[in-house]
Amino acid sequence: MTWSHEDGGPRRQQIVPGGGLGVVAGGTLEVTTRVAPVTTMAVARDERMYLLRHAPGDRSSCCVERIDPVSLEPLERSVDLDGGPVWPGGLGVAADGSVHVVFGNHAHRLGPNLVTLASRRLPRDRPYNSFVPLPDGHLVTKDFGGSLPGRLVPAEEREPCQLVVLEPVRLEIVSTLTVPEPSIARLSADGDDVYVVGDTSLLRARWTGAELVLDDGFRATYRTLDGQTYGWDCVIAAGSAWFLDDGDGAEGYSGTLRGHGVSTAPLHLVRVDLGSGAVSTAEICGLSGGLVANPPVVDASRGVVVGYDSGNGRITAFDLDSLAVRWRREQDHGSHLVLYEETGELVTGDGDDVVILDVASGHELARASSGHGIQSVLFPTPGLDGDVYVCSFMGISRVRSAR
């Protein structure tokens, strides 16, 4: 299995082709847990698994570990890497085995053995929340425009974000582009098109091979309601960008996102047609106080889209075309998702628990405690042998069907 970048790649589809976990209704999950504060994500390429961690505090360094995929213990570790203002960063493995890291206001390139090969300080003194790779290998990152734990940034004080394109070997800055809105969400990309969920609109920029250029003809405004707040990361699938709104309040995470929502308008699944820019929405549960910090998942083969409201503890599946509700359940899910394309097994959370659902029906197949004691708001990773890894700020767990 290769899962070389978060969410499976720049389209953020979170879909694992082929195979599955082999979980059946009423089945039992086997969990191995390693306590490893503060963990963000794991990625894998060519049977090598890497884990991104950082130190606590408002400003800190980070490190990368190569871990054993079964015991989860570190086999190799990088030196402490320069970071900066803290927000979860990103980790990816290029085709040549280079490990790229963006954390704080620094980018790094490591060898497969985690020796530092290049480092670059990024232009702004604020966190850069990960990156997306482009087809020619360049990396695109941007500064994080929202509030941080203990440091509220009111909407009127948020500045337009700046996209930065890095050459992948020496990490030289080859292009920058300031877009007309702040952005809290992570970037997504489809080929050379880079998508930015701004705090009111979805924006698009095109990489020409030499510079990043804003698409002035595409600006899809999704914030139209009183009490509605900004959207998070978008999924590029089925000719549209899909994301969830009402993201304000995520900085209040206290081991759970439940009860931390500040939006008075109900939380929505948002669909933006990438051709016309037309915006469609559907309410997750119709309650105020909604909150998310992560993207939905789109199962185009089954015609299902799954969104959630972490502030109110609801998961809802919609019809891909009509956005009519397929199923809904009460569940404290907060993290990114993983969907196994062939079997329809959807990896979700419920507080501390890992819960495997059937994506078509919403039926629960199996669950087990992750051993972390807190809700994950981070990135799961499909494994190498019918297993899946879940991360939280307390560590990493390997989950598989008991055999």
C-alpha cells in the first residue's frame, strides 16, 4: 500500500482502491496503541512508514520517525527540525523517496533515512498548514489564517493568505500568490489547479510551470447566511469540490470538538460545481453550534457523500446528485476519514473509539477503543496488511479485524 500524502493525495478523496479490512457486522477489532505525543499523521511508501510529531507549546520544533508498521516503535528519527508557530503541519513522501515536511513556518526535505537535505524558512511568521504536491513535483503551501489555541483572531483581523510554491529539491521559493481572502482550510489540487477554501468563497489558481496565477473567472461564494462561518478542506470528486462549513471554534478543542461550535447557522455540506461555480448545500443536522475541522468523503461509485457535525455529534450521508439524506446517526466523529472503495468500509471515530461503518447504509460493523482517551481530529492511514492506523494528539494505533 502506498499512501504517500495525507488524505491519499492532493484531491483529498480519502479513498483506498481495492481490498479492505475484512470487517463483518458484529466483528471484533484488534488494536495496538503507542503513546506518542504530539502526533499529526503517518504516511507510507514502499513499505516504509513515517510519523510526523511536534513538541508542545505555542512555538516548537517537529520531528519525523520511521516506524515499524506492526509494533509502531521508531526505527529511525530525524533531528529536531525548525518549526515556528504551532498548527498541525504536513508530511509526504515523493516518488524518489524524499520526505517533505511543512510545519510552523518552515519546510524541510529529508532523505529516506531521515537525514536533512534541505530546509527553508517560509515568508510569514504564522503556521503553514501542510502542502499539496503538483504533478511536476513542486509543492504548494500557504499560511494558516485562523485562530490558534489561546489566541483568538477575530474575522475582521484575518489577512488574505499567501500561496507559496517550492521547488522540491532545494525548496527554493519559485512563486507566491496572495489571494483575496483569508483561508483556514488546507489546500487541495487537481492536476495543476489549486483550490483554496477562503473564509467566504472557493478560489482557484493555476500552476503554469513557472508561476501560480489566480483564476479571476472562478470565485464561488458559499457564505450567504447570518451566523454561518468558514469552510474547511475540500474534496475534489465527481466534477465538484465538496467541503463542510461552520469551522469557527476549532481552536477550542479540548480532547473533543463537541460543544465548541460558535456558529448559529446550521452546519452544511457544500458542493461547488467546478465548471459553473454553482453552489449547493445540505444541512447535516439542522442544529446551531455546529463545528468541523476536516473534510467529508465522496463515494462516487455508490452515489453517497458523507459529512458530519463534530460540535453536535452527528454523521449524515447524502445522495450524490440530489443531496437527499440517505442515513443519519449520532456519533462523535472529528477526524479525516478513510473509505475502502471495494468493500465500502468507512473508518470513523466516536470519541475515543474507532468505528467501522458500512458507507451505503450507515450500519455499524465493529468498534474498539483507540487507547488514546481523546477524540481524534487528525489523519487515519490505510496500512500494508489489511489494517488502518489512526492518530490523535496522544499517539498512534494500528487497527485490524481480529483473525
